[in-house]
Amino acid sequence: MAANLRNNAFLSSLMLILLIGSSYAVTSSEMSTICDKTLDRAFCLKFLNSKSASPNIQALAKTTLDATQARATQTSKRLQSIIDGGVDPRSKLAYRSCMDEYENTIENLEEAFEHLASGDGLGMNMKVSAALDGADTCLDDVNRLKSVDASVVNNSKGIKKLCGIALVISNMLPRRS
């Protein structure tokens, strides 16, 4: 009898914890709302569904910034590899310009993390917007070339899409004056 009561108490406690924990989780409805405000809804839903374990909107913002920063770092390394590999002077100039944009993009994303940690959604928004501009400017620089590295283009487009998700999420976060 005592063992039965302990099992019931344990199960009741576990259910309560699950209910409380799930009440803070990002819902599929919230994910849909976020993605409806982005330029690529399908990309957004695929990304957010893969990150559905995020317990709340702040964690989802961090996860999105993590993915964006990882892709920006990967792109920066690829750009350096292209520059070091020897390309014609015109291409080298475009890739160097793009590399400069990515250095700024990575710096802006680091600052976006700081704003997120301090609870400043507006500050995060401004820095993510600047990061998006960097990826966009890079695309403009390399798209003028006759031969463009596909990974740079694809990663830059992906970063723009991830930044779009992060911008929508940042608008859902508290604003600091």
C-alpha cells in the first residue's frame, strides 16, 4: 500500500512537472506565427521544427542566433580559403570585401547575443538587422563575378533567412528603454 502511494505521488509529481514545463515551451502555433512573418515560411518551419525542444522564446532566439553565427563563421572560413587559394585580382577584391562584411556580421551577431542575454529585444533586433545587411552586401559583391563560389552564395542566403527568423523572434521579446 505504501509503495503504491509513493508511485502515485511520483507519477503525480512527474505529470505536474511536465505540465508546467510544457506550458512554457514554444508551441507549434507560435512557430507558425513566427514563420508567417518571414520571407521563406517553408525554410522557417523546417528550421523551427528541428529546434522544437526550445523551452521558451528566449531559448529559441538563442538557438537561432547560434545557427546563424555558425553559418557565418563557416562562410568566413570559406571566404578566407578562396582568397588564400589564389583567384584573379577582381575576384579577390570582391571576396575580400565579402570577408570584411562577414567579420562585421559575426561581430554584430556576438552583440545580438549580448542584447538577448540582457533582455533587450530591440537591441538584438538592431544587431541582427546589421548582420543581415552584411550577408546581403556580400551577395551583392560576389554576384557580380563571372564565377561565384556556390557555398558562399548558399550560406549567405541561408544567413539572410535565419536573420529573418531572428528578427521576428526579437520583436516578440521585451523591449528595454
